[in-house]
Amino acid sequence: MNNIIVLPMVIPLFTAIILIFFLSYVRVQYWLSLVALVITAALSGYILELIQREGILRLDFGQWPPPFGILFVADSFATILVLTASIVSALILIYAYYAGQSEHDHPRFFYSLILFLVAGVNGSFLTGDIFNLFVCFEVMLLASYVLITLGGRKRQLRESVKYIGINVLSSWLFLVAIAYLYGTAGTLNMAHLAERMAEAGPTPLITVISILFLIVFSLKAGLLLYFWLPGAYSAPPTAVAALFGALLTKVGIYALFRIFSLLFYHDPFVSETLLGIMAALTLIGGSIGAVAYNDIRHIVAYNVVIAVGFILVGLAIATPAAIEGSIYYLIHDMIAKGLLFLLAGTIVTLTGTGKIEEMSGLIRHYPLLGWLFFIVILSLVGIPPLSGFIGKVLLGQGAVQAEAYLLLGLAFLSSLFVLYSLLRIFLNCFWGETTISEGEETPLRKGLIIPSFILAMLMFGLGLGAELLAPYVKEAAETLLNPNLYIEPILYQ
Amino acid sequence: METLIILLTGFLVSVAVYLLLSRSLVRVIIGTSLLSHAVHLLLLTMGGLKKGGVPIIGEKTLAYTDALPQALILTAIVINFGVTALFLVLAFRTYQETGTEQLDQLRGMADE
Amino acid sequence: MKINDVILQTVTKIAVFIILTFAVDLFFAGHHHPGGGFVAGLVFASAFVLLGLAFDLETVRKGAPFDFKKLGALGGFLAVGTGLLALIWDASFLTQTFITVSLPIIGELDVATVTLFEAGVAFTVIGVVVTVIMGISEGR
């Protein structure tokens, strides 16, 4: 019994509820939620250390032993993601506070909603029961539905109708898949399911169910079925978009990793071939989208799609090195996408337009902003010593070992498209003659640039300190590749 | 009995799909609501339909019903309730803001 | 146009109390029989909605002069709080417990933490439903 592992979900949840009593005190709300997120981050760091010492931790809710009750399971993979998510959302919260006065009309529920979102995200990472995963997904999505409409501009409302529609439909499919899974296996506990799936082998029914799950999580993660993503991610205010870009698709990716490494790895057609094809198509589609648009928000949103494809290449290859690379890249991408969306949003707020041809010479007035943007570009492309490098190298290594040269080629070619699409923003917006005359520029508040700066420092830290993180990532990859390591502590201890 | 329920589920899904494909936002919302009712029935059927007592050891009944699908459905209903309420509010706001709830008229407005 | 709704209003005046009593009954029935916090909350909220339909929202606000958003939050607080209470006694999250008390007239009664949890759920449902309906009918 380890009550500590429920805290990363319960602390944000509880704080979010308490915040509703302080609706009119924005400052109190801000500080409370910041403290809650910092505590959550610290606790998840501690849990990560605890897992190193004691192995996978589990908590049975209401002392119902698995597989009867629902439970939380903390392994290295989940906890690393919880830690990163908490840190990134805390930083985005700081940005939101300073941007808040100008950007949102109704910031009263804003902090509550962010905390609900974080609670849902952390819960999805930590849960060990597939129906509970659905519930946590819904908590996260409900919060995101409201967040995307905050401000209530026409464009936001229109995008949110699409966003909610597509997500309601995918949640429905999720329930259908769960129903079939329950009818087939008679359990919903993930470890128990894994055992039953291993006994049954790849029967046609199980293959169908696995494809259903693939569709569900592909919709949520934006793997191939990403058509809803650019619109939805470019509509909301900056801080919300950053939160979406950093966290939401990552939960879908986490679910894909968990499901296809634990439950449905018996049929290589689905878990390798189909996933590989989908990842490849995602890379191609994302690259085309990133180059095709002229709106900075759209370009950035398509970069999310590329990253999704890139990370899932690792899952499709599924060698130890590739999985490790994917995990490194997943952590890196949470930080980098948060930063990228913050910077892009800041640029849009400063210039009042999203079209890259309408701005120029920003670096004269905002040098720090410009260089931060440049650092993100380098990091996303994978230049050492920044954080994207280690993930790309390991993934490349894994692909070479598995002789998946096509995927390797596409993955690295997509990096070039990332470079091109973002450099286009950089050259158009920051280089060139400035269009804003001296003294006329909108001042850039410190509160907006400090979170971005910390995120950039985190990217350096992750790149240089990859060695420190190595034992955790190694263990995470081991657990993913060897389901028995996951099943054992849950069912037999 | 299972066959009947499955047929009912299929009927509900087809009605829901018809509604989802319509242009009116309110109909789309009713469609999503019907969809989830269909899946609740499916969940119930997947757990096995049978008569029996509560699944507690010591109660003197021969057949037990499976309590899990009912718990799942209850949770799913609550979530569906939340989502539908929110979707309705959003539809109303959209109607207020844009003056239409026809989806084809919402498309591609040049307002920014 | 003024609609004549005398019948609706008269029926509502009586029906509201029946609905509210039924909601309370459902809530306590939920301990061992079908019923419970969610259903009770919905029925409870429907009474307020009926009031709003038959009269107007002002009547509801006068009859129940508190912030329904805060009521919802209080419910969430209770529900999560009872889960967290278990942590103090070093039991797993959401562990429940009960004591049996003997009361005059009523007799033996199980007092369980799950009742508190259910009360939380009921409050949340009432808060959310009434807030949403009021939000829509007022046009924000």
C-alpha cells in the first residue's frame, strides 16, 4: 500500500475544487495552484526515486486486491511522464498568470480547469485499470473542452465544436472497445488482461479489439487521424494551446505505448506493421502540413503531428534502444512543445497577427525571444547538447538494429522539414527590417519570458544531464519490453 | 435476449449516426447522447445478461449477476451527462455568438 | 404574450415538495438498495428546474439563496475529502468504514463514510445541473 502514488492526481484535483471557493481572488487562485503543482512535481520526483529502490509500486483503492478493485500503478515510465507533465504545466501556469490580464475575459475558472486537466493527465499515466484510464481521459478532456472555449471568440467556438465532436466519438469507440475487451477477457485490470492475452494468443477477435484500441488512441494522440488537431490547437489562448501541445497528445501516446507493449504485442501485424505504416504516414502528412501553412499557429500545430509520428516510430520498431529513444524524445517533446507554443503565442500576441509574411525584424526589439526560439529549433531538430539529440540518436540506433531503414529515413527526413518550417518562421519574423518603429513596440513583460527561459534551460539540462536520467529511462524501457515485470508486482505480491 | 439487445444497440447506433450526419448542431448533440446509450447497452450485454442474486459470498443464491458492467455503465452515464451538458452550453454559446446552429454555415467564416 | 400557467404553477407548488422528499428518500435508499447520490442529486435538481420553468429563475434564486457553483464545489470537496480521510488512518485511498449506532425511535443505523461520499456526489450533481440550466436560460 503506497498512498503516495495517488497524490499526483488527488492534489491537483483537490486544489481545483478548493479554488472554486476563491472565485473572485485571482491572485490567491494562482498561488494555490502553483504551490499544488510544485508539490505534485516534487512528490513525483520522490516516487521515481522510490521505484528505483523498491520496484513498481501499486495502490489498491479501498483495499480491494487486484484484479477485483481498481488500482494505481507507478512504474518508471508513468512516473517520468507525471514528473515532466507537472513541471511543464507549472511553468505554463506562470505564463498564463502574466498573460491572463490581457488574454482571457473569464479567467475565473481558468486555474481550476488547468488543475483538473493536470489531474486527468496524471491519473491517466498512473492508472492500472483500463476503465479507469477511460475515466481519467474524460476528466482531462472535459477540462480541455472548457479551456478551448475560454474567451469565446467565434473561431474558438467553431473549432471547439469540431474538437468536442471528434473526442466524443473517439470516447465512444473507447467504450465499445472496452465492452468487447470485457466480453472477451472478463477483466479490465491491465496486468490481469496482459496475462489473459498471453494465454489466449493472437486470436482474430483479439486482433479486432486491438485495432479498435489503435483507432481510439490514434484519434486521441493524433497518429494519422490528426485532421482535427491543427485547428483545435491553433484556436485557444497561448497558455491553453501550450498546455494542449505539451500534454494532451502525449497521454494518447502513453496509452498506445502501454496497450501495445503490455496487451497486444502478440500480433506483429498490428503492433509493428500497422503502427509503423501509420507512423510513417503521420510523419509525411505532418511534414507537408508544416511547410504548407503561412500561419505561425498552424505551423507549430503541425510540428506536434510530426513529433507524434516520430515517437511512435520507436514503438513500431520496439527494440530496447528504440523504446529508450522514444521515452527520451517523449520527455523532450513535452518540454519543447510547451516552449514552442508559448513562444509562438507570444509572437502572435506581440504583433497581433499570425501570418508570417506580415511580421519582420522582431529580434531588434525582443532579442531574448528570438534566441529562445532559435534554441527550440535546434533542440527539435536534434542538435547536441540539446534535449532532442539523445532521443534521436537512440531511436536511430534502434532502427538500424532492427533494419527498419524506411522508417529511419522518414523519421530523420521529417527533422529536416521541422527545421525548414521553423526556420521559415525565424527568418520571416525575426530577421529583416523591423516594421515597428522605435518606442512603438509592445513591451514584453518579464512574467511572459521567464517561464520560456526556464523551459529552455530545462532542455539544456535534459540534454546535458541525460546520463543522470539514464537509469530511470532504462528501467522504464525494460518494463515496457518485458510485460512480466509489470504483471508480477501487481498480481503476485 | 442477447440478440434482441444487440439488435436494439444496432438500431440506436444507426439512428445516432443519422443524427450525427445532420447539419443541425442540436441534432448532433442528441446523436452523441444516443450513441452513448447504445454503448451502455452493449456494455451490459457484454457482461452477460442473466438473472441472479447479488455477488456476495454467503448470500444463498445459485446464480450471481456480474456487478462490474453496471458499475461501468453508471460511471459512463455520469461522464456522458457531463459531456452532454457541456456540449449543450457550447452549442448555445455558439448560437448566441454566430446566430446560427447550422454546421455548414459555421464553416470557414473569415472573422479573424 | 402572457401565457396562462395557473395550473402548472399550482401543481408545481405541491409537486416540488413531493420531488424533494422523493430525492431524500432515494438518497438514503441508496445505502442498500437502488438509489444513491447521483440519482438523488438529479431528482433534487429537477425540482429546481421545475420551479424555474413554472415561475422564473428569480423565484428559484429567492427560494435557494446560495451559489450553486459553490455547492458543486462543496460536493467535490466532500467526495474527494472522504477518500483522503483514509490516508490519515494509514489505510488505502478511498477505503471506507462504518459504525453502527443505536438511536431512539429509529433503531439501529449504519453510519458509513460512504454516505458522506454520496452526499458529495449529490451536491456536485445539483450544483452542476442547476448552474448549467440557469446559464442556458439566462443567456449568460
